[in-house]
Amino acid sequence: MRLQDFLDEEGLELDDVRWYLAEQTADRLLNLQEDRYELIRLVWSGQLERELRDPADRFLADIDSRVADGSIDEAMLHRTIAEIAASKQRRNRAGM
């Protein structure tokens, strides 16, 4: 089963995945405030730009690939869906 199938079952959309990934990226970047040079390196090297290009599509493809090769099981998919759903709730509470 693909991640998109689980998203559909839970009434989640690609926009919810994008928000979830944006939360994760923001948290990661905020944690780098202690390591200014690592943040500079991420921007300077273009790595951050690559990460921000079509993140939801890459995320879905990565999860589906990992399911196919057996490195992610259905329980992990359900945890991921729960995290995306929780992110959506936080977004709705924030009025975004």
C-alpha cells in the first residue's frame, strides 16, 4: 500500500504533508541557531535549496520506496500518518 492511500483514508491532502514537512524543516533550522556555521553551510552549499524543492513529492516517493524494500512497515506508516494529522491539527489551531 502506498502512503497516498493511507493519506486518502485519513482525509489528509498533499498540502497537509507540505505543512508537516515545513514544520520539521523549521524546527531543524531553529535548532541550528546554536550552530551558525552549519546553517550558513546549508544555505551556501545549496543543500537547503535542494531540500526545499518539491519536498512533499520526494517525501511520498521516499516512503513508498522504503515500503517496497521493506525498511518501513505498516505500523511506521500509521505513525507517520498520525504525525501528519497532528501537524494538521496544530495548523488549524494556529488559523493557517
